[in-house]
Amino acid sequence: MSTNKFRADFPLFKAIDEHADAVNNGLLYFDTAATSQRPFIVLHAMSHFYATQNANPLRGLYDLSERATKAYEDAREAVARFINAKEAREVIFTRNTSESLNLIAYTWGMANVSAGDEIVVSIMEHHSNILPWQMLVQAKGARLVFLNVDKETGIIPESEYAKITPKAKIVSLTQTSNVLGTTNPIKKVAQIAHQNGAIMVVDGAQSAPHIPVDVQNLDADFFAMSGHKLCGPMGIGALYGKLSLLEAMPPFLRGGEMIEYVTTESATWAEVPHKFEAGTVSAGDAVGFAAAVRYIQSVGFDTIMRHDNALAEQLIEGIKKLPHFHIVGNKDGKKRSGIVTFTIDGVHPHDIASLLSDEHIAIRAGHHCAQPLGQYLEIPASARASLYFYNTEEEVSTLLEKLSHIREWSGYKD
């Protein structure tokens, strides 16, 4: 096992490396694009909150509640700094990226989109960045427009951006594809969107763990992300929105804490961000989310990107040498954010994943919540190995060795 100092930060990998031969018997985890592993520091931060600060934030006037409130708002500050939001109150805590995108559709979208308007997305989007917009166009009599990708490179051709016209009200694009690994030029697209009078929404679920995000530099109007994909807990995410937009939007959910004043007939809303955080907040998860982004910052994106690229190149170059294997999308490991998707002639991706599971290797198989992309590429299912800074060259070598036997194990005599 090559030296990887970060593995000892993670309970799962520490146990594997100390108590099993990770190359032969221990789990090899290549499904970070679905959910990352969590370091001790995140688990300890959450445990410390519940052990020493457990009270309902924002509501109590006693010391314990005030400390809980401070921990919760400090977490918001940490997430805001992570993406370079102008103000912490531009960050709303949600359950995940999916909820964040739905929040935009049901609030800004319902208030601003009309019949005949267009919402522009790409064919590579995760279902979470398609279904809310499908709902919105159906409700409003608007139209959903798709930007296509080059099937070989996985990149949106320049000519496709001409589909963003003055009819567009929303342009919503993934920054990094969870299937192709493609990172889109969000700053450029935002400029085109704004020139045509549209807002720019960014699905940052896959980009935030792998590349530095600066929402001000991108000029994104909204940016959605999930904690569990960047070493944080499940069930917590964040939505960044420009303050002027958030202040003008109606609330998404209604109930406790998001109000200023309630009568028997009406209500007025609390200020941003609390207007969008109804009920008792998930404070322990927010604290864990903050610990995760601080941990990612301590690792450093230079380190993460260098490691992602090196391992993706190793895996792609190895797959290229295997007959009957096909890389989906760009074959340059430096353009994949650690995501390598492939198919094998004659072997269903579910069988690939099952056979590798028997070898203690975890990958993802299926449509990856991106069925329109699969239909466009005429690849209804594929296998995906997603790599992160805690994976090693030896693990990738083992994966390649096992992959070389998949067709043999499936009954082929190559």
C-alpha cells in the first residue's frame, strides 16, 4: 500500500489498513460520487455538539440554547467561506442538493416563470436538476430546452449555447457531471444567461468536493450542494443564493421559526436565511457539514485535484488496454474529476458491480440518475468507479486486475 496519510483520518479506511490486507481482503471503495466516507473529525464534531450543546437553536434564551445557536450559525459561516459567498446569510441549509433545486423551482420559479418562457438545462443533468424544472414548465406552460453534448468528449459544443435566448428565464447546469466527469464553464454560461435576462442555477453536488468553488467569481445566482458527497453527514445540504433574490422570494416551507409574526389570518416572514429554514433545524448535521468543509480545506484542492487526476488517468489508461471495454465520455483523466464510467461488451453493468462486490470492490452500476443522458448516448446503463483523495494507486491496480477477468467470469473465452 502506497503512503496515503489521509486514510488514517477515516474510520473505515483506518480499520481496513490496520486489520486487513486492503489489496486482497479489505474493501476497496470506489463510489464516492454517490457518497463519500466521513473522517473522524466530522463524527467527533457532531458527537461533541450533541454531548455539550444539545438544545433547540434560535429559540431559547438560556445559555445552552445560545451556544447551540452559535454552533449552528458558525457552521453557516464556514460553508459560506467555503464557496466564497458574499454574506453568510446567503447560505440556506437544506437536506441536500435535490431539496435546494426544488426550493428554487417552487419559490423563484413559480413566482417568475410564465407561459412561453424557457428553462435551459443540459442532457447530462442528474434527475435532481431535471424533475423540478419539468414540474415548473408543466405548471406554467413553459418549455424545457436541453443543451446536448459531444458524445466523444462529453463537452457541450459552443453552438449549443445559442439555445439560450431571451425566452430563457432559468439556465440550470451541473458544474461537474456525475456520469461523464465533465466540468462545465459555468462562468461563461452565466454571462450568456444574464445577457439574455435569465438567472444562473448551478448543481454543485459533484464539483464542490473536487474543485474550488467561488460563487462570486462564477456569478451564479444560485448554487446547490450536498454535505454527504464532501465528507460530511447525510441529510444536510446548502443552497447559496444572491441576497437580493432570496429576499424577494416567498418561503418554501412554512411553520415554526421561519416567521416574524402570526395572526389567525396571516403571517409575516423572518429575515433571510431563516425564512427558508422552517421547523427545528438539523444543527448537529450542520456542525458536521462545517467540520467537513474545514477538513477539505485542510487537505487542499491542489492536492485533491492532483490525486483525482492521477488516479483517473491510471484507471483510464488501464481500461484502454482491456479488449471489449469502452470509456463513456472523455478519455482524458485530467478532465474527469475522478469519475470513470465504462461498459464491457456482453456484460450488464449490474453484473460487473456484482462480480466486483464478490471481490470486495464497491462501484456503482445503472443509469446513475441520468436516464436522459443514457438515452442520448444509447447507453441505458454503465459501470462507474469514482475516485477521491483517500484512494490509492494500489487500489486502482487491483481494480484493473479484477476487471481484466470480468468477461472470463461471465462465461466468455476471449
